[in-house]
Amino acid sequence: MATLAVKEIWGDDDDDEFFDAKSIPDSDTDSSFSTVGECLKNDLKDALSGSFRFTGSTSYYSPEEYAPSPGLNITGVGPLRLPLSQDDARLLSLKMPISFAERIEGKILSGALNKKQPQVYLENPAWKRYMEDRVLKNVCEELGIAQFTHSKPRIEFCKLDLLGPGSSSLISEEIAEADGVFATVVVILPSVFEGGHIQIIGAVETKPFNISHVSRFSTTILAWYTGEVAFNIAPIISGYQLILSYQLIHTNPHSLKPGPRNKLDPSTAFRRVLCQWKDGKYERMLPIPLAVHPLSKTYTQHNLGQGARILVGLDLQKVNDLLPIAQELGFSICLAHLECSGFGLGIEHRRHTAFGLMSLNNSQRPLYLGEFDISDDVIIPNHLSKDSGGHVVCSGNGFSGSIQTVLVIYREQDESTLAISLQGPEQTLRKVQRAPEAPTAADREVANAALAAMKVAKLAAVHDEHSLNRIFPSVGEDLLDCALEWKDADLWHEVFINSGGSLKALISALRKALVVFHAGVLQDSIENLIRRVLPLRRRVKILRLVRPFIPDDSDVGSKWVDGIMGFILASCDEAEVKDIPALLGVAVERGLGFVERSIIPNVSKRPNAYIFLIALAKGLYENRDLFPSDLSRQGTSSNPSFKHAALAPSPGEVTNRCLMAAVSVSTLEFQATKGPSALTLNLDRIFEIIELCFAVDDSDPCKSLLENITHITVDGIKNAEDFDRVYTPLVAQVKEILLKNRSSVTLEPFKPFFKAVISFYLVLHLSPASNEPAAGNSGLRAWVKIGCGSGNCHDCQILEGFVNGPYPTQPFELNEARRRHLEQRLDLQGLKGITHRTTQAANRRYTLHVTKHLEAFEEYGWEEKRKAAYEFMKSIGCDGELNDVRVIMGVRWKEVVAACERRVPFHWVPVGPREMIKEEGL
């Protein structure tokens, strides 16, 4: 046998190898036997998909009638045609001197023709594809290498041998075992020979092959595991054999090298996977800590309760091998059905639902996992389809699915969290034992997992007040019931402070707890609820619920209740009108001191405080007889709540304080305009306060209100028009209230107010400063209406503007009809100081000349203003005359008359500590 150096002229091209598709790192190709975890899904897939008994062969034999020619070309010989002719064989043997005892790598080979110098070229590209596709695939399948999905074997050509007459060979260790070599592939090329029978000698059996009768036109492929099998060729009688030798090389350093002795038992691989899963050594875990493995057979639903006894064949063998390992490492294996639906809707619409779980670890123990949906990422291996062997299920819409029996694998310690996340806390908690006896550890795990889910949901909804009331309301109720049954106050507290739901439900839960636990144990829970509930009335309701459960002789309990009530009252700054009955109820017990010290000051700082303050004042007055009397304020009552009333203010004092606060926040409103600011009074509130002051018989708030009005209006009202707009409705309504309550404008606190109003009117309407003419109006008198009133009469509009303007004359060059219309308007009005005449110009056009004699005309205007002033003052007096006004103005009455008669100007009237009407600027 001769050995020649080998060279493949197309070079190395690893990208074309048969197993290259599996060498690309992806979700299905990471090493299943890696010592450091990479991908749990892939390792489980390899472990669960392996055969649980050896099905491969130690050798391979196949005659190939249609194999391509390798395209042999040998240096010094040239191209060789196949089948090998006798002449080419003799020529090759002449070029290769015979050496029957040549040493190769220290081994003695008999009858070999050897020539090291010539180079061997394999020039046919189809041969390379043939070897790396068909031959490599078939050899791997026969030798069972397919189980080693990550071995990534490579086939490599190493030498050419020629056997002539008399030659024989025992090829057992003839090919040097380079790193990674685990199998030998021998290709006997077409030639004519006799003898040369082949034997493949294994540990158990020997397989003989006689290929001489097919060797002329067939290529024979043989393969075996190196070191496990010997390859023997009997002596050649005549002719020659031309042999190509290949090696199969394992290329993945992170997985075991294939071989009959290295074939990893799937149960051993399963143990390794579970150990790494348990220790958290995988870089890529499953989406959820649960795996679903389809079995080879689908079993009926009612049989699942029998556990492993219903399994047959490979399914039974697999469970028998895997279950002890799972139990040893703390994993659960369950039988279940998996319904796969929506195959006609696309992968994004497919649904996988597991149901009917039965534990194989302990069939007597109830499972928390019942029915839940999973993603296809946890189905290992995932080859499910409507044709994958399960019972076919058809829906009404024409889309179909299947039901298959599966194994569900998960860590026992994950069962509670899996149940909560997959099927929800509500469904899971239904399976928790609620008997008064001590709960199992599993029950507590489920309760803790549900509590953890509630906390997560609460954090997610912390900025949404509405969703806070929807956080697992039924889950919270179930957990609270469990805590009561187990008499676990700590668990009850944690659930209670993280529960949502309505206040009614929370108070109901608190009532139940107060029956089971001592009130002192629940103090933290109660305080938490009170701080979470904002309306004061509800906080008070909660505390009143707790109070009966605290013994009267318990100083600690009474002090705690007192402290909580103090917190409730001191923190009340957003009280609502609905809270007033609760406030008054507390005040009946504790006195009104907290209302004066906390409630009124805090609420007064808030927007829209007026409504609450007025309602509170009314409530204080209407319930004035219920609050602690002088006797109770002395501390003589046996009720410990009354000790807070010892120095409490009276209802009248607090009502006064409340009305004074209402006056300070709600009397006036300023409205911005494009021009100067317009001042408007909130008349309804002013009248409401005055009426309430009469009702409670307290004039101080009314006095403050009226002073506040006059102080602000002095700065806000700048002219007579603003005064009329603001004060005309105010004066009329205040006077009506006085008459209804049998009071008078001449009594306090109304007398100084009306004195200021009259003074303000005279300053604005009759002040000398108003004599200075303004554009379009002299300011001395009211606007004189002289026109016809028609909006289309332009002539009358000009005439009326002239009469009320500052200019002495106005010509009107008009036709006769229009002139006569204006003359009629002037004669009809008979205005003093206004004359008119008509002239004719040279051009024969007529002109109406209207002249305004200012002294006489101004006297006419003053008369109008004087009449208006007296009418206004009469409207203030309750008698409709000036008698009340004389009383109001007192010694200033003479100045009022002098101002109205235009003898002296009216200046200002000082009222109280401040000069109400300022001279400057008026």
C-alpha cells in the first residue's frame, strides 16, 4: 500500500460544510454540554430530545453507484480515469517503489506501496460537495452523531492508498489521531480486482463485505469510530484497490466528542441542566421559570389523574429516568394537557393553554397551578402544529388546533410565583387552605407571592389615584381573610396597607380584624388607613369605629386615640362642606378650640375657602346649644373627651372668627379689561354675610365687611360711572336687608358706611375737578339727549355731540328739510343757553348756525346734577326723604347742601382710623 501527499486544489472552504448551519450561534445552537450555562432552552432541548437507549451503529457501509469522480491528478502520473485501468495502476506502482516493511508513525504496515513525494490533487468540485453533503450526512446519521447537535464535525481528506496483488491491510490505528478526530471514512474508488474482502471488526460483532463484484462501477463508502472498530482488507489476488482516506474531526471545544463510549445518557444531561438551572448559571433563562415538553403520545383527560401509570413506551421510560433526578434537585414534573389553537391565524395569534396539571412528584398534593396560557418560547422542543399528533380541535370559525399531553417542569420553590404570574392572584388564592390550623409552607408562599404582586401593582399606580382603588380588590380581601383565619397580624397589616378597593371595603375589613386582633396590634394599620384617606369625615369615621374596642380604663389606648384625632384635625386644610357635620360632632366632644386654632386658619389659605367658612358659621350657630357648656368647660364631666373643652372658646366666639375669615377672602373681585381695571363686587356673598350677621346677632363681621368694601373701592373706583355701576345695586339691597331685619341706615355699623358712600358720591359727581372739560363731555353734567334717537340720523348725532361738547358754535349747511328737522329738535328741547339762526350765503346756500352760551348752559347742567344728588341721598334713607341722611352726615350736612347748591366744593369725609376719601387725585 502506498501513501501519497494530498492537496485539494479548490482549497479550504469551511462555509460549505454540511454542519455549518449549526455552527452559527443562535437560539438553537449553543452548546448543550457546556460547563458554564449559556442558554437553558437549548440545553433542555438537547437533554429532553436525546434517545434513552443507544440507537446508532459503530460502523457504516454503502456502495454508491452514482458517485461522481474525484478528479484525481497525481504529480508525475497525471490525471487518473475511473474505473482504474491496469495500465494506470502499473504506472502508478512503478512511480512508487515497493516497501513491505515501512514504518509510519512507529507502526509496521505490511505490503504497502509508498511514495511520499508526489502530490495528489482532487480537482472535481462536485466531489467535495458530494463528500461534505451526502456522505457526511449519511455517516453521521448511521453512527448516531445527530444526537451531538453541537459537535459540528468536519470531514477532512488525509491520504491516498494503492493495494496491489498480494497486499493486505489491518487498518485499526493506521491514521494518526489528530486533535478532535473521532471517526474514519474510507472511500474505495472504482477498479477491477479479485480478493480484497473487507472485514469491520467491532467489540461485539464482525461484519464482512465482498465488494469485488460491484467495484468496477461503484464507489464504496465505509466509516467507523476510530479506536472502537478495526478495518481489515484481505490479500488482493489480482488487480488493484485505490483507496481515499478521510477523517471526521470534532470542532466544538465546548461539547463532548462523539463516540459510542462518549454518548451522554440523556438522564445525565438532564441532571446537569437542572443543576445549572437551580444554581442560576445560565446566561439566558426561559421567559418564565417553567418548561413544557410534549410527549410522544396524547393521553385522555380523565386518565391523567392516574399519574405515570398511564404512560407507555418511550414516555414511561423518559419519566422513570427523569423524575428521580427532578425530585432530588427540588424540581416538580407534572402531567398536563396543552391546547394549541389558532393555527390558521398566523403565529402571532396562536394560543397555548396548559390545563389539567397532575403532579408526578406527589399525586396527592394539590397544585396551585391550574389553567394558564404560555408562550411558545417555553415549549421544548417546539414542533407543535395541528398535524403534530394530538387530538384535533376545530372551532366554529374554521380555525383548528390540537390537544397534546406534555410534561411541565419547574422548580418547586417557583410554584407560587408562577401561579400568581400565569393565572393571577385571585384564581391562585382560591386553592389556599384557609382552615384555622397552621397553614402549610406552600400556602404561605402563595400568600407572600400574591402580596408581592399587590406591592408591584401599587408602585405602578402610585400616580393614578383612581387605579389605586382598583389594585386587586378581591385579592386583597382574600389575603385579609387568610390572615384572619391564620391569626397572622403581620400578614394582615402588610396586605391591608397595600390594598386598594373602596373605603367601605377597607372599613369592613377593619371591623373583622378588630374582632380577631387586639386594637393595639392594629394601630399601625389604622394610622396608615387614616393617612391614606383624605376627607376629614372619613378619617373621623374610621377612628370612631376603633374607639369602642379600646377599654375606657386604658390610658395608653386613650392617648393613642387622642393623638390620632389631633393629627386628623391639625392636618385638615382641604376640608369640604360635607366634612362639617363630622367636625361639629368632634367639637361636641372636644370643644371648639381646634376649630379656632386649626380648621379656620388652615382652610382660609385654600382657594374657594368662602363656601366652607360660611357653611361652618351656619353650622356653628345652628348647633350652638350642643357644644360644651360652661359647666363642662370646667372639666367636671366624667367623659375623658371633655377634658379638651376646658379652655375652649364659646360657639359665638368661633362663629365670629369664622365670619371674619369669610369676610377676608370673599368680598371683592377684580376683572382685568383692555382699559383700566374694572372693579366688581360679589354682591351675593356680601348680602349673605350681612344676613348671617343679623342671624347670629354679631355686627363685628358686618362692620369689617363694610369697611373692607369702602377701603377697596376708594382705590378701585375712578369716576362717577364706576360708582353708579358698583354702588347702585349694593345700596338698594343693603337697605332692603336692613328693613327686613327692622334695622336702620342710621345705626352701627351701617351709619359710617353710608356716610362714606354719600361722601364718595358727592366727590365723584360734584367735585370741582369734574369741571374740567373732557373730550366729548364737559364732565359737569349728564349727557344731554337732543337728537331724534334714530340711529340713521347723522345730523342729530352731530347736533347732540355739539351740545355736549366744549365748542361754542356749530354750522350746519343743509337743505331746507334737514334744517327744519334740527330746528324742531332745538325748539322742542328748549335748552337754556342754546340759540340758532339761519343765514344765506352769496352762493344762495342756507346755513343753520347753532350757538351755545356757556354760562347759561352750564347752569342748566348743574341743575340736573343737583337733582340727581338729592335723589340718590333720598334712596339711602329708610324714610324716602332726607331725614336719615341728615342723621348719617351729622355736622357735615351743611357741607352737603352747600356742595349741591354749587357754593363750595365737597372734599372728603374721614371715617375710622383711615381717611376713606382722598382729596388728591379727585
